[in-house]
Amino acid sequence: MYKNVLSKVTTHQELSQEEISKLILQINNDEVSDVQIAGFQVALLMKGASKEEMAYIARAMRENCVPLRPDVGEDLMDTCGTGGGLSTFNISTATAIVAASAGIPVAKHGSRSLASLSGSADVLEALGVNINIPKEHAEKMIEEIGIAFLYAPLFHPVMCKVLPAEADLGIKTIFYTVIGPLINPAFAPRHLLGVYRPELLETVAYVAKEIGYTNAMFVHGLDGLDEISLMGKTRIMRLINGEITSFEIAPEDFGLERCTLDQIRTQTPEGNAATVEGVFDGSIKDARKNAVILNSAGALIVGGKAEGFKAGVELARGLIESGAALKKLNELRETSNAVEADN
């Protein structure tokens, strides 16, 4: 099976859904060696994966994950992005907490950073959140407090086998740039997803639609951010019930001042944790707060809590300044660490 797949890829032939499904299953079952995995990744990178192949891979990866099925009354949401591009503090992680404080059930998918100083797992750990939460406890957290962090290595055995090859080879394949953010193990159909390259926006939106996303924003800051940018314009592709539209926004459209990268640049996990906590406790009132507000506005729109960005900005500001976001962070800390007490 593997040799047939590699033969097709190296001769620039398209793989079928059945071929990809079987290969991903074989990787999951340890029937493919590390060398073979690396060979497939390099060959696919050189050929260039089609949008259809990416959708097949994403679907197969979700079929081979450890699934979560929390009992909640509405669709789950995620804020996991691609990473890459210009590095800011962990805005999407802060955004997930703000969204949860508004009553949106959030399954925050993520991992440690491969490309910057601090990934979502790194900053949450620095904030005192236990990231090593098993399936049953994560489901319970979403049901009871409306948010849980899903640490990707615990739920995606296939990703644990393909990412080391990327790291060893020093390359970024579609597993890192496209597939990873889209394969939430709780199958959240709502998503605010930052994309680090503009040419990936359409691809990510297509794949998301094909694998069942119903309500999402795929965003790229035109200055190079995989966030809704406070530095300048952001291009957005909006998916609602199978229809995709695109538009651009700028921070001044909603009364927010533009900033420089230095004002929102990433630090160490500890530094970013202090920033998130400072935004939530009111001690930070500068561009870092506005960056969280603007991105949270997008999440609140996707989550059905705001009609548009203007209303979303005001609601996000209120959730932060009222202490609701800080309260949700404290609940996340407390309930995540309760799993250790239960064991």
C-alpha cells in the first residue's frame, strides 16, 4: 500500500480518499516506519497537495483521533490557528477564555510551539492550567465550566508520528500548516482560525467546509499575522452553512488604534502568561488588551453572541472589564488541576 501511494505522489498523481484513509490508518497502527512517513511528507510537499487531498487527510486524521463528545446544548467552538508568521503573545488562547466567559462552549485545541517562543500549551501551563487532561475530564470541564484545553498529543496519535519527521527535517508540511488546526478531537464546527499566509485562506476554508464546519472565520492579518490584526488590515473568509464570503476590516473601523509589532510581540511563556493575566485583571490597558478585544469580537460573532464587529468589540471589552474573563481563567485553572486530586 505504502509503495503504491509513494509511487503516485512522486509521479504527481492525485491520491484518492480511500488511499489516504488506508495510509493514515497504517500510520496509526505503526505499520509504516519513521523513514517512510518522512518520505511521504517530503514527496507530498514536493508534489503539492491538492485541496481535495488535504480534505481527505483531515477527514482521515479525525477518524483516527481520540474523540470527545461533551454533552452541551450548542455547537462547540475552537480558536486554534496555524501559527507561523509574525509572533505575537498568545492572543488566540486569551480569546478562547473570553469566548467561554460569554457562555460559548469552547474546546480549545492546541500544543506546544514549534515555531515561536510560546504555544497555547506553553502559556496555559505558565498560567497554572494542567494541560494533561484525559478525555473524560475534558468532557466534564466543557459541560460544567464551558471550556477545556485539548492538548493535541493526547488526542492525535497520528500527529505525534508525523510531526517529529517535520522537526528533524526542518520543514513545514500541510500537517503543520493546514491539517493540525482543523482536526479538533471534539469536532467543533465553529472556529476562529488564524492563517499565517494569505494564499492558505481559501484552502483552509475549503477543507473546513468539506469536513463539516458550519460557522467559522478564517483570518489573516495582511501585515503577516495569523490573527485579526491590530497593526493594519485583516482579510477574512467567513463560512456560514456552506457559503463562503470574504471581506477586509481594520482596527480603526471599530474605534481601536493601530499598534506596532513590538507592542504585541511574543515573550516567553511566563511573559505571555503575565500579559494574559494583566489584560484580564485590568493592570494592562494598552494595545495588548485591544488585540484581545478585537480577536474576541470575531469569536463572539462566530459564537452567536454578537451581530458584528462593533457589537463584538463592546461585548468583549465588557467581559474583560467586568472580571468575567478572569473568573473563567480561574475556573479553568481550578478544574483542570482537580484531575490530579481525583487520581
